Amino acid sequence: MEKILVKNSLHLRGTVRTSGAKNAALPILAASLLGTEDIVLEDVPELKDVEIMTEVLKSLGSDVKKIGKNKFIINSKNLNSYETKYELMSKMRASFLVMGPLLGRMGKTVNSLPGGCNIGSRPIDLHLKGFEALGAIIENNVGDITASAEELTGNKIYLDFPSVGATENIIMAAVLAKGETIIENAAMEPEIVDLANFLRKMGASVTGAGTSSIRIRGVEKLTGCNHQIIPDRIEAGTFMVAAAITKGDVIVENVISSHMKPIIAKLKEAGCEVIENDEAIRVIGTENPKAISIKTLPYPGFPTDMQAQFLSLMTQLRGNSVAIETVFENRFMHADELNKMGADISVEGREAIINGPKKLKGTSVKATDLRAGAALILAGLVAEGTTEISEIYHIDRGYENIEDKFRSLGANIERVDRE
Ligand code: EPZ
């Protein structure tokens, strides 16, 4: 079984370039099902999750070709199915994002229910509520979910929670519907803005993305376009925390500073120096960083996808740090793994208290989700000895060439194949 070994590596230094955003690439790949002409995507991160999504597109009849590093050409003119295969859906819940485009393009879609995962039950009620509001009939037959509609008609939809996936799925279902759709209390993540920009290039009419009210006016058909995926703000944040936790000096390139505000604010509160310019951010760690508190919230609040990485950092901050996780109901499993390394984290429901600084010791730990895996690498950098991380398939889902990137900053990290 593949594992990642991390040895004590303080004072990381150098420059690292983030890849395109996984959470923009996945909905944009799904949205390519709506196009009838060539679509060229650049800066697509080469990740397990992207591979699975391209397999899903091919299984529906879309022609998907990799034409260079991080570059794909897609043509969905001749779709021949509206049904996703269970074995693909079960590999990645984000495959569920093809439901909106298939409903919009084909008038029908059959998907196996996406599983929950370690971090929570991850229901899809808001996605389905949106489809029904557009006139779709939803049938839930033992594990499969079918949505169908003679014709989709625009409507006003209020989301009880600003769900990223539901906002994206509803936009993709509405772009070919008759009339106007307004999504209220929509998610405002930058990845939704990137999806809207992509759809507009294909001829869709989507305004307000990035605000809590998004307006879509249905059009007859969508053509093709060229699009470059935005940088991955979570990968960028992960390397910024790497500089902080190792008291290093790291420049992160290919980053949109305005997407990083909560992360920059919290690193500054801890005592780090953060220097921003238009395409890069430099983080210089401090010798004696102090405790901070974070509360995860939908964008523009502190991102839940950075909570695990900050928990690792908090083990090295002087005093009691607090992390409150409001987005997912079970996203502190990495606390147990960090405590195995000598951290002092106590979790009560949605709140974790982290007493620091604590000397961590390398041992065998396991990644419990994609970001938890990254957090364990960060902890391994400051731990004494060697940290052996298993279940690293989680990490490969969301981080492209993670060891090479860390190694380029001076980290002692390698991937091994051992039982
Ligand atoms: C997206 O997941 C991201 N994934 C997640 O990133 C990210 O953590 C999450 O947004 C929040 O920012 C992708 O974009 C592929 P949600 P998504 O719908 O869309 C509840 C990573 O590490 N909810 O905003 O599934 C749900 O239970 C991954 O890259 C409903 O109740 O997130 C959760 O508590 C992890 N009903 C909350 O909303 C619904 O119909 C946030 O979920 C949908 C969601």
C-alpha cells in the first residue's frame, strides 16, 4: 500500500506554484456536457477526481482528450446516455454534478445516490429541490435517483443553506431552461464565479455569481469555448500554512489574493508576515506564533477546506487556539491522528480546543479525508523523526504532485510502497 513518509523539515524556503482549482475544474468539466462544440480547458489539475470526472463524461458519450499538460479538449455534441454508472458515481460524490447539465441538455438523468463520506452525510436535498422548482419530476428508486422534465421552466429558488454543489447544479440545469431563474442565498465561492464565466463564454446568460443572488436567463443552446481554470485557493493556503508551521519563508505563485483573505488574516493574527502582490503571496513564519481562533463558514468566511491544515498549525501556537466547524458535522477526525503525534486537541461537537505549543513526534497516522491528509503532512514537517501517512489516496484526489512541491521547498518527503 502506498504511504507518504515525512521527516522533520523546518524552515521551508523557496517558491511553489499552485495548480488549477479542483473545485472549479469538476463543475466546469460537468458543465461541458451542455456544449455542442469544442471546449478547450487549460490549467486543469491532473488529479484522481478529475480522472474520474472525465471517465463519467466519456461514459455519457462526450469526446474527451488530453492534449497537453493540464490541457483537455472536450466535445459533447453526441451524448448517447443520461445515466451515470454506479461504479463511477461511487468513486467520487462530485460526479453528482453531472445531474444538472444532463437534466438541462437531455431532459432526463439517472444517477446513483452519491454516498456520504467521512466528513458528513452530505445530503442532496437542496439540489433536488432546485430541480423540482424548475419543473423536474424526481423519482427515488432504491439507490438510484431519476430527474426528468418535458421542459424546464425558470423559477425563483431559495437555498436553505448556501450549498456550493446545489448552486452549481441548479445553474447548470437552468441555463437551457425556458425563462428566468433566480437563486437566492446562493453560495458565493470563487469556483462558482469561474463556472459562471465558463458558461457565459459558451453563450449562457448568468449574472450575479459571487453574490448570494444569481440570475440565469435560459438560452436555446450552448456552443464551445476556451477556458483557463482559476488557481486552487485551498492548495495555495496549504503551502502558506507550511511556511507558518515550519517558521519558513515561502512564496506561493499563481494565486488570486482576494480569494485568500481569511487565510491571510489568520496567519497575520498568529504573527506571520504576509506580503501580497497581484500573482503571488509570500509568507514568513515567526519564531513564537500565538494562539488564534477560526470559525468555518461559507465563502467569504473562513473555508472549511482549510480547517484541518490550521489545526496542525495550532498545535505549534502559544496558548489555547479554538476551531469551530460549522459547515460539516464530522470534520475533526484528523484531531485523533494529531493527538497520536503528541498534540493536545480536545473536540466537543463542532468545537476543537488546541493547547500549544506541543512537541510532535512522528508515528504512523492515516489520512481521513483529503484535507486531513494535507494536515498530517504539515504536522510531519515539524514532528521529531518520521511520520508515516497511510490512506494517501485521499491526498491524491486533491493535490497534484504534492511531494514534488513540498520537496522543492526543502521538505524531506517521499512516497513509498509498503505494507
Ligand atoms: C463543495 O462540496 C466542495 N467540493 C468541498 O470540498 C467543500 O468542502 C464544500 O463545497 C464546502 O465549501 C467540491 O466543490 C467538489 P456543500 P459540496 O453542498 O458542494 C449541506 C474538498 O476538500 N448540504 O456546500 O458537497 C451539507 O451537508 C471538498 O475539496 C445540504 O444540507 O458542499 C454540508 O453540511 C470537501 N443539502 C453543507 O451543506 C444539500 O443538498 C456544505 O455542503 C447540499 C449540501
